[in-house]
Amino acid sequence: MVTKTEETQLNRLESQVEHGGGGAWDYLCLVRKLKVRRSDKVLKYGLSILNDPKKRSGLGAEEWTLYEQVAIAAMDCQCLDVAKDCINVLQKRFPESKRVGRLEGMLLEAKGSWAEAENAYASLLEDNPLDQVIHKRRVALAKAQGNLPGAIEFLNKYLEIFMADSDAWRELAEIYVSLQMYKQAAFCYEELILAQPTVPLYHLAYADVLYTLGGLENLQAAKKYYSSTVDLTGGKNTRALFGVCLCTSAITQLTKGRNKEDSPDLQSLATAALEKDYKQRASDKVSVLASALKSLKVSS
Amino acid sequence: MGHNDSGGSEKKSSESANDIQTFNAENLQSNMKVIYYSRTFLAIISGVIAGILGFTGLTGFIFYVLIMAITSLGLVAKAKFSVHSYFDSWNRIILDGFFGGLMSFVLFWTFAYDIVHIF
Amino acid sequence: MAEDLVLDTAIRDWVLIPLSVVMVLIGVLRYFVSKLMRSYQVPDAKIVKEGQVIVRARNLRSGANFIPSKAFRARRIYFSNEENGLLFVPKGQAQNAQAQMFSDPNMAMDMMKKNLSMIIPQTLTFAWVNFFFSGFVAAKIPFPLTQRFRSMLQNGIDLSTVDVSYVSSRSWYFLNLFGLRGLFSLILGEENAMDDTQRMMQMSGFGFDPTKSLSAEKDGLDIVQHEWALPKFEQRAEAVLRKLVS
């Protein structure tokens, strides 16, 4: 997670570097630390350091880290030649390294030679079956080929060991959603909520899945999760507000108005909040909103 | 000198404090770390001050307790007097690091006292 | 205090201060050496998995109220059923772990390395203190203590007439050893904070037993009362929205 202070610091450094204020190395370190993806900038500034022998030798042992970082950024920007050069330098310095092996696998992947990359990763995994990064690369590889069932299989294999990795759970959930396997996706989102109960995004996604599943019980649960999202975001999340409205109308449709346990206030409040929000931020769309809300009300 | 080293790293760890407590474990941990650091820091500083002022016997310990009380107060003030939105219990803010700091306090108290007064 | 001893300022300059400074420096040095010696070892798949299971079970326990009770019950059974639950440890396997510890040379080696980085500098400093500074009355603690503390504070001088609050150099070393921990955690970051005590614990128990924490987690999970927190969130959301709209 990148906090707000870290982000402002990053942006400040970035603009400083952009205007020739120096601090490129600090910027690259920060990017690495926060694991943000700004490959074009990393490539540009990283290369400017690497191409300057004086600056490069000033880094000491950090030089190799920079090579790795630039190589990955270059692959991300499809500058395969640059990546290849970096990897070759690293290869010369650390001939036996697995980390360089990983980079080579990634280069193959970037070139699109899937089978070779797959082989490279498989042989690396044989040496060290607990390398998390390579497991994840394999998932990405399967996903890049459009082989979603394969990606699911790899992810499940990975999660069997590293079952506390919430990023992997999230990826799995999203794949399941894209394959319309909502029950499985719901399980993954439950896992995410357990791991981080205060992140509203997971509540929202879980509510979406429950709503899509349908059925009275799921709809009621979905409404609850939409409301928890509303609570956790302080009512700022438009999607959650719409979700509350949709759930309420769907529930009343199913129960034909015999529904006593829910108070009707929530929906009217959500509509009011939506109207207010639209008036403030997109006043030209208010009429669209009104008709949409009306269609919900008609059905109730 | 209270709590200026506790910096800005305290984050709101719960969204609201009515019947259900929702804590972010990471933020709670970082808050505790801040408490631990400020206490240790103050224990060392107060040890040096007590030594230089030449407190002996009970006076020194009373001084330590006083400083720790002030720290607690400062931390509570830093938490804007709503302890439950930053910590899960009062004990955290009042007791955590109290005894851990005592050892450092005694050491630095003795050290400063000896250097200034004994020799 | 009639029998006040007069301590030579040379003792301060050549015993008290150097001793303390050296202790601090050695602490810092040890931190960096242990950082260097921290070898990368290939972790065992089973141990990694057990650690992850524990994390996940702990998450389940702390976040239980955020998922529907059906989901919670399914998970609880998954974790703690008596046949193949993840947290269930078959009887007889518990002792095995300890035996395995001893038989695995790699693990013992690693443990040795960890302990060595603690023991060697400590014995060396202790020997150094003994050699150079034995017999000095190095300091005086500013508060009175009872006779019982004599053996603790005047380790190394055999005088029963000296006031107990005088500290011998060897005891000053011990005082430093314990009191400087706080300082180290301030200057070296939290990594070092609890290191020593944890290592001591590890030494006495010779490694921890993962199966024990598994079954402890299982017991904790078994007694969790599930109460879905989400219904309350509807009211909370209403309150939030009411505030927003008005």
C-alpha cells in the first residue's frame, strides 16, 4: 500500500528529477521501495545513471540492483535491447544467479516466446520450489497466453503453500469473476475481507459478487456489504450507493413488499446522497440519474 | 519536550468508535512503535537530566514516574483525547514501555550522576 | 553518608567512560555483523506452509465477524476438523518435531550461527572488562539498596564494608548490557529491539515447536463465537449518509 505522504513525496521527487534538479537515484530507490510501476521514468533516469560511468561507479554494490530495476522497466516498455544489455551485464557479473535466471525468463516472456519462458521458470522452480516471484510469473505467463484455467491452477497451487498472500487471493478472485465463477470468487473475497477487514474495496467487490449471484439471502448480504462500504468510505463511493439502491429494489421485488426486517430509510438516504453528489460533480447527468433511480422505484 | 518525536506517523486506525471496533493491525502496530520509541527516548533523556540535577534515591524514581506520566499525557493529547480511535485499550498508552524504559533510565541516571557529582 | 568514598577522576576517564563507549560500539558492531551473517537458507516447504496456515487462521479469528456465518463455519471446519484439518496435528507427531530439530544438522548450524553472534562478542567483552578493569569501583548508583544486591552490584570486589550503592566495573558492564537495549532500539531501529531477549528464549527452549502453535491456534479458533457484524453496518451507513445528506 502506498500512503498519501509517500505518494506526494514520490511525485515531488519525480517533478524535481524531471526539471533537472537531480535526485534521480533517490527517486529510483523510492520507486523500488514502494513497488510502484512507473517504468518509462525508471527507464529514462536509470539509463542516464547507467550510461554515466562516474555516477555508476559511485553507487557501489547498488549498481547491480539498478541494472535489475532498469532491465525490468525496459521489458515493461518493450525496449528489449536495453533489457538484454542489462541482463548480459548482470549475467557476466553473477553467472550462476537465480535472480538473473529469473530476468532471462522474463525477457523470454517479454519477447512472447511462451514455451521457452515456461521451461525456464519450471527449471528455476525445480531448484527452489518456494520462489514466490517465479510462481507469480508463471501465473502471469498463463494469463498472458489467455489460458485462464491454467492461471487458476497455478494460483491454486501457489496458494496451497502461501495461503496468507492476499494479493494472490485478489488475483484469483478477479480471474474467477472474469470467468463468471462467482461462488469461487466470493470465497476469495471472503478471504480478502478476513485478511484486511478495513479495506472498503474488498467489501465492495464482495457485495458485487453476491449481488450477481442473486437469491434473497445473497441480495440481503450484498446490501449489508454495500452499506459497510458506504460506512468505511464515509459515503463517498458512488458504486456502493448505487449498489444499496439496486439491492433494496431487488429485495422488495423478490419479497413483494413483505419485507419487514429492513428499514426503508437506507435506500432513500442513498438516493439523496447520490443526487447531492451528482449535483455537485456532474450536474449535466442529474436527469439521467433521476430516470435511472425512477426505474428502480417503479419496480418496487 | 513531550511527544514531538512521535511525529506524524500516527494514523487513524479505526473509522469510527461506536459499538464495533475496527482496527487496522498495521496502523495499530505503528502507533505502538511510536509509543515505545517516545518512551525509550524520554527515559534516556530524563535519566541524563536526573543525573545532572543530582537527584538521589526516591526523588529520581519519582522524577521518572512524573516524566512517564507527562509522556502519557502528551500521547493522549497527540491522540486528541480519543484514545480508542488509535489504540485498543488505555493500558497501551499508559503502561507500555514503562518498565522497559526503567532500565535505560537507571543506567543513564547513574552514568550522568557519576560523571557530574561523584568524581 | 559518612563513609563516602572519593573516586579518582582518572577512574571516570579511563574506566567508566571507555567501558560504556565500548559497550555501545560493540552493540552497533554486533548488529552489523549479525546482519552480514544472516545467511539465506532454503526454507522447508512444510514450515513455510505451517507459518502461513497460522497467519490465515489468525486472520480468520480476528476478522470472523466480517464474513457471513455460513462462510465462517465452513472455514472453521476446514481448519480444525479432526481428520484432515489444516490445524489438526496427529498425536505422536508432536514429539517428532523436536527430534527432527536435533537430527537436522543444517538447523543446528543455523542456530549455532545465531547464538555465536551473540555469545562471542559478549564473552570477549566480558573477558576484556575482567582483564583491564577488575577490581575498580567504577560508579555509584544514586539510590540506596539493601545488602542483598551486594553480590549483584559489587561483583569482583570482596569488601563487605563498602556501601552497597557503589558499583564495581564488572557489574557496571552488566548494567550496561541490560540498560543499553533501549538505546540500541532507538539508534538501530526496531529490528534490534527485542533481539537479545528473544535469542535467550530460543536458547533455553532450543527452537520453538510449530505444532504447538498450530494446536494453540486451533483451540483459539474453536472457541470463537461468531457474530456477524455486518447487520450493524446498515445502521452505521444510515448514520453516515444522514450526516452527508443533511
